[in-house]
Amino acid sequence: MKQNFTSKILLVDDDKELLERAIEKLSGSFQFLTASSVNDATRLLTDYQIHVVIADLNFEGQSKDGIDLIDYINEHRSDIEIIVLSADKVTERVMDATRRKLAALIPKTWNYGETLKSAITIAMERYQKRIHSLKDNFFLTNAPKMKELLQVVHKISESEGNFSILITGETGTGKEVLVTYLAKLLGKKVVTANMASIPRETAESELFGHMKGAFTGAHSNKSGLIEIAHHGIFFLDELGECPLTLQAKLLRVLEQREIMGLGYTSPKKIDVRFIAATNCYLLEMVQKKLFRLDLLQRLDGIRLHIPPLRERTEDIILYANHFLADHPHGKNFILKDCAIIALLQYNWPGNIRELKNTIEKVILFSNSKVIDAELVKRVLDISQPESNFQPTSQDNKILKSNVLDALTIENGNRTKAAKKLGVNKSTLYRWMKSLNIGNAVSGKVGRPSILSTAKEKVIS
């Protein structure tokens, strides 16, 4: 078996001798952590990026058993593969386990080692396949800037820190989508608080909770959103809208890892990862005494900046065609070349959200399945539509740069380049011909390729 020390396996059993024997049998194949109780196991699951859990069902004399651990993992760490290794004589508990999501259930026999190795290997392959599929299909992008950002996100998902994350970017760039993506990679739930939509008079109660009778109208106890996010991710959206009165309490949560709701007599400990997002310049707000510097420093553990759509034009064609294909009535619609160039010309102040709305309107108002530049410009309310649209040299330069970027990334493979651009292969051929790109294939060793030569002309 190929060694894989990045695969972390958590062994959970109240029989410490069995833990030692299991590690001895599997040593050299995986990296192990051990726990002799369900409580210890949940703490390790919080502190480490575990891929597979191997657990017993019976924990003699303990308040929680293997079923409790399985339920905890399925609720809070759904990305983890679970293998039950048990000699449990309680048939009902074994049946309960089989009704839950498991990778395998292996009896504890004297020769279980090879069977367990095989089960771990299969579980890890399934885990990796799921993560790779998520990385390939969830967050669509062709832009180098976004690919660099996603590499950082992937490193975060593989790390074991619980540091806070601050996401910056203009409205509509996909900040909430990025949080959802990271949460799926981590296998954690997300609880969101949008500070722009929560009324200021109820914000403290919404975030931190309250006890019955804490104020007029508090007829029952209420858990705050931060408490609901326990063992998961608390996403604080529109951070710049957070009132100063709440900022001190948020700082306490970040520093002490505990919450103090309205009417509480003692604080509650929480395990929450904070992610905040803003389209504001928070340092300017700090200078104007509208935002606390210490809170900004606490939230700004790692900063992820999403560039605006105008700085990643590679994604305009990709998303336009994706939104067409994803629309219930848009599958048979086609964007003419002039329509694509019109989309590339636009500045997109509303970014991806505005592009999605534009495509929806284009489908609604189009009298034909073939969408031209006039309709795009009319929907965007830019300039007087021209009856015979002719792209300028600058328009062609933008389109040519996008085509060449896709071909470069795919080493001249036109099928893959067309898929990356979100267009049919025939459309790519037509563009290559009209833009005088040539065959776009690598030349002989020691000679520049047609592709690289064309690229240099565009850059110059």
C-alpha cells in the first residue's frame, strides 16, 4: 500500500490496548490520532482535519457511545468517512449503526487488520474523489486571479487552524458562494448573519441570544445565531454595517470563545470559526471611528480578496453561457459573437450577480434563440444600439486574449479550450479563424509555438 501521511485517521475505542494493536497493524500506511472516549474524539475533530474515523460502538461506563459519535460526525463533519470496528453484542446498537451513513462495519476478529486496511483505502479514495469533484465543479472560473485565490482556499481547507477569515470584494462578486464552497470542503455547516438586513434594535438578540424576560417581548429563551453555529462556521456578512454597540461583544466572542446573551447569568463556551465579508474599506471606517481596529485585526486572520468581474474577463463568457444553460428556458439560446463582445465591453459594476440578471432579461426579451449585441446593449442600457454592429480592434483584442488564454491553459487542446470558454467547439473554430489565431498548436522543440507567437502579438 502506498504511504500517505497526509491522510489523518482517528481511532476511537475505550480499549487502549486495542488502539495500540491497531496502530501497530496499520503503521507505515497512515497518520493516526487516538481517543478513548467520545468527548475526546469530538475535541480532536475540532482541532484536526480528520479524513476517516474508525470507532467502536460500545464505550462501557461512559455517557456517550459510538452511535452518539456517528451522529455528531454526520451533523457537524459530514465530509468524514466513518468505519465501525466493533465486537458489540448488542444487536440493536449494531442495527442502529447500519441505518446511518457508514463507509464500512468490520467485526473485531483476530485477523481484522487487512480488512481494515482495505476499508480505509476505499474510504480515502471516496473522500478524495468527492473533494476533487467539488473543486472541479463547484466554483466555476477560468481567471488566473481566481485560480490563485482558490489555491489559497484549498490550503485553508487542508489546514488545522481555526483562524478567522475576512473576505473582501465588490457587491456581487461571489463572497457568500466562496464561504459555501469553503464550508463544503471543510464539511461544516454555515450560519449567516447579514448585518445590512438585521434591524439594529434586535441585532444583539439575533447574534447572541436572550433569556426569557430579558426585555419586553422576550417570552421564551432564544439561542443566538453564533450559538447555533457551534461546531461550524459563523458567517458575518456586510461586516461594515455592524453597529459599534455590537463590535465590543463580537470582540469578546473572538477572544474568549464564549457568548453572553441578554439576561445570561454566565457565559457559554462555543466552538465557532468566524468568516466575515465586506465591500467597505474598513481601515477608512477605523479612521472615522466607525469600526474598531482591534475587531478588524481579530477578524483579519487571513484575507481573501475576490477581484471584480472586469478584472477577470475570462469568466464573462464562461458565466454568460453557464447562466444560459442553467436557465429553465435558456438551453437553446445562443450568444452571437457580437453579443459576447458587447458583454466583454461592459464594466459590470454589479459583477456576477448583474451578469446573471442580464442573461435572465436577455432570455425574457429576446424574440429569437440567437441573441445579438443590440439586445444585450438594450438590456444593459448602454449606448444607442447599432443596426449593424461591428466589433472594434479593441473588442477583438479582448476576445482574442480570452481565446488564447484558454488555449494556453489547455496546451492547444481545442475541445478542452472550448469547454473552458463555455462555448461549442464550432464557435471556438470560428473565433480562431476570424481572429487569425491559426492552428494554435505547440511548435517543434527550440521553436516558438504558433500559440505563443499569437499571444505575444496580443500582449504587444
